Amino acid sequence: MIPPSVRLIISFLLVFTVGSRISFRNLFTGTFPFIIVISIPSIPIILPPFIKSIEPYTWTPPTFSFFFFFISEL
């Protein structure tokens, strides 16, 4: 069994590696770059702001499913 926190990290990495060409401006209403804070048991992990050179592309089905898997783990 994989702990939920580990699955959250894996799904997050899949979203932002498989979907590295995807622009999240549409989802986050133009706040870009932004910082995501994930708390794992009691340790907050702050990821650096994402690279601003990412340009808009269309969603791909794998990225789309990984994104919803990531959301479902929150």
C-alpha cells in the first residue's frame, strides 16, 4: 500500500512533468508564477514558483487525468 501523502507527491510530479508544457494560467486566473504548499504529516513543503516561460498548450488526456487524480488526493 502506498501512503496517501506519497501518492499525492507522485501525482503532483506527474502533473508537472508530463504536463510541463501546459499553462495553468487559465485554471488559476492569471496568478503565475505561483507557489504551492503541500503539508505532509506536519512538514510544509514549499515548491518554488513555476517557470514563467511555460506557454499555453492544449490539455492532453494523460495530463488531464493526472490533474484530476492530483485534485482528488487533496
